[in-house]
Amino acid sequence: MSKVTEQFNWRVVCEPKQLFNIGEASEREANDLADDIRKHIPDAAHIRVLCDAEDRCSHCWVTWSADSHGQPSCCTAAQLEWAREDAARSEVPA
Ligand SMILES: [Zn+2]
């Protein structure tokens, strides 16, 4: 597993936006707050839990990049893992 998707900047977006501003939260905190808002403010129909996401290397944690064959370019550990997986894929009979 070389490529992992990091999810960060979890937030609850409420409209009208002036109602709430919770700042930084975990995924669970954001979902719990969104549930609480829905329970107590039935009219707040426009509530969404959002986060940003970025693919990263599980070995060196830099932003994921790979060539057209899928071979990572960030570090030797990721390249060796990719080479092992690529060899295993080649051994599977068609
Ligand atoms: Zn890497």
C-alpha cells in the first residue's frame, strides 16, 4: 500500500453560514455536530460535512505522483513495492 488518501480539514458547512463556525474538527466531531444541528434546527436543511483530500505516499508521506504506468516517483520504498506488485500482476495467468 504505497498510495493513501489523507482526509483533512473536516468541517460542517451550514447555510446561512453566519449561524455556526466551529473551526477545525475531526471527522467524528464534524459528523456529531452536523447531527446535533439537524436535531435541534429542523429548518437548517443545508448542512454538509466536508473535508479536503490528498493522495500521499504511505512510506514518505509526500504528495503522490506516478508515471503513466503507475510507478511512483517519490521514494525507493514506494518504487520497490510497486515493482513487487507489478511482478505479481505479470505472473497472473491471463
Ligand atoms: Zn514515497
